[in-house]
Amino acid sequence: MSGVQVVRRANGPVVADVVVPPSKSIANRALICAALSAGESEIVGLAPGDDTNAMIDCLAALTIPVGVAETDGVLVATVIGTGGSFPVGPIRLDTRLAGTTSRFITAVAALGPGPYTIDGEPPLRSRPMGPLHDSLHSLGARVEPADQWGHLPVTVSGPLGGADAIVMPGDVSSQYVTALMLIAPMIRGGLSLGLSTALVSRPYVEITKSVMAAFGADDVTVGERHITVADGAYRATTYRVEPDASSASYPLAAAAIVGGAVSVRGLGRSSMQGDATFCDVLERMGCILTVGATDTVVMRRRDTPLRGIDIDMSDISDLVPTVAVVATQATTPTRITGVGFIRGKESDRLGDLATELRKLGADIDVQTDGLTIRPTDMLHGARLDTHHDHRLAMSFGVLGLAVDGLEITDPHVVSKSWPGFWDALDEIPARTS
């Protein structure tokens, strides 16, 4: 793929039936649980993309083999878990650009004798890891940063000795909490984790709890300011990963932005993902919603205008870029709050998002904890930068259905979670030639 993606504007309402990739959030949790189990597990519906590949490579470096095969278009991973037993280092664990992988693998590495050096590409080195490193140190791990505390590269050695209780902030990243929960059954005495601030992205923590239970670690309590996990063992099993609700937001947003109807197969009312509530957000903005047992459909008549909303997105923060691009097409302002912490994602998902949308003529302000997007009829084509962020790239791509002349640099960044995104977007009908 070239360094610039040109998005073709839709010339009418879209009508599409879309298959999105499996959830990488769920798949990476399942990979960790399978790796810490004793025996062979099968993960059906492995998410494609760089994050998953980085996780598999790190597990292989820890001598946990993961075989991947494709059956009827579905990736199936076979994991031979070691029950938490790892070889003596030194071993280097390359997490590339994967924030989730880097945090989960750092926690897993603390279970072994070490030394294990966790590192990634330069943009990942700037992302904060401090609360996780602090907690692992409190649990008895040796944590040695190469340069700055709380950042990669870091060298970790275990084993963990356990602690009566540890405390970390809950409003920075739920990935820190999940990383500790995933290794907690392997810690003597389990885990007692206090949260000094309110937990953000709580649905992701609930996903962690659900995946752990599927692998036999079901003695987990998630409270407002306290999480406990009993010690024990994971059990090898077969686990099926559901479609990714975050990825589904992009084709569903297409129906909202240009009108028409989009169905996402496999994502229904039983989804465990908090991001599945995105369709409810679109309903508030004027769309028609149908959620069945196994499918979600979003529709909007082109003579029904989108309206702006006030919304706290602290529990669905990955969808801020998607809601923001939909909001540019609304007839009244949208106010997004509760998401100041997303400045530390792959990009500054507030500042960088606003900077790029302003290039199109969007009227958008950045606040400490969110964004305000006001309607304007002056949007025009421009070349937008992705800032190494797959979610910015895919959101901009959807907006290109409504804004002629939109170009996106570094489009291959979508390989982090949906390698086939541009092909999927191009297959949505009602386009100009």
C-alpha cells in the first residue's frame, strides 16, 4: 500500500453487510490465560493484526508455542501452556507498537526468574507504564528501567512474592488493572488491589474477568474501588472470540454519516464488550437501531438529520474518534467528557484528533477531559496524519465517505487491529467512480 490512502466519497446511502475481525482485546486476554494454563488450549477466532502477532512472538520467546491455522476463514490458535513456568533469561520481548501487549507481557514476565527485557518501537517508549511498574515492584519483582522509570525499555525479574494489598490509580488505564488481574491466580495469596481513583474503561475489566472465568479462574470480585483475585490455576480449554465491537463502530458509523443501513454480523445483544453500546450512541444521535441475537443493524434516513449529544465516554474511550467524526455531520453541538486519559494512547487522542479534523474545517475545541464539536457546513478535503494511531486512521476513513478529497497518510497503521480495513471500506457501495 502507498503512503497515502485516498478515500472516495459516497454518492448515496450505503447498504452493507460487514464482517469485522475478532476482538483483539479478548483474544490477547485469552492468549495470556492459555499461556498460563497447563496444557493445550484452542482459541477460535484469533484476531489478525500487529498487536496479536506481537503477543504471539513474545509468548514464543518465553518458550510458549502458539500455532496458528486458518479454517474456513477463521484463525485458530493452539497454545501449549506452561502453567506459569518460564526459562531463565536473558530474553528480549519485543512488543512493537502494542500497548496492550507490552503491559500484559511485562506482568507475565514478572512471574518468571528473568531477566526479561520488554521493549518496543519509539512511539511505545513514550507511553506511560509507571503504575504497572510500581505495582510489580510492590509485589516483589525486580523492575529496572533502561532510562526513565515507568517507560520502556524495562528489565523485569521475578518471582513475585505477593503482598497484602497494593494500590494504583484507576483513572489512567484499565490495562494496568487487567495486567495484574491476569497474573493474579499465579501469585501466592492472590491479589488485593485498591484503586485510589475511580476506574475508567470498566467494561474492559469485566471482559478480563469473563475470560479468566472461562479458563477456570472464576474467584474474582470487581468493586468500585477494590478488586480481588484468588490464587489458584488456570485450566486449558477451547475459547471462542466474538467479533470486535470497536472495529464494528466504523462501518456502523458509515450508516450514520451518509445514511443507509449497515449490518455487522456476529455482534449481537449477548456481546460482553462495552464498545457494543456504540450503536446506542448512534441511536441517541438520530439513527434507527436493531440488535438481534447475533447481528446489529444501524440505519439512518437521509432526510433525518443527525443531532449532537452530551456524553461521558470514560467507559468506551476507544470510540472517541468515531463519535467525533460522526459529530462533525450533526446539526447541533456534541460534548464528549470523561476521557482526559486518552491523551496517553497510541496518539494524543484529544489533541491530535482535533488538530487533524481542523484541517478539514471542523469546529472543534479540546478541553481537559474531552472535546466539543460544533456543526459547520464548511468541511473540505485535506490530507490528514494518523499519528501512528489505527483508530484515528479508520475514523478518518469513514469521514471520507462524506467529505470529498480526504486523504490519509500512513494508512497501513490499521494493521494494528484490522489489516483489511481499507478493502472493507472500499466494498461499501454507493460510491462515486
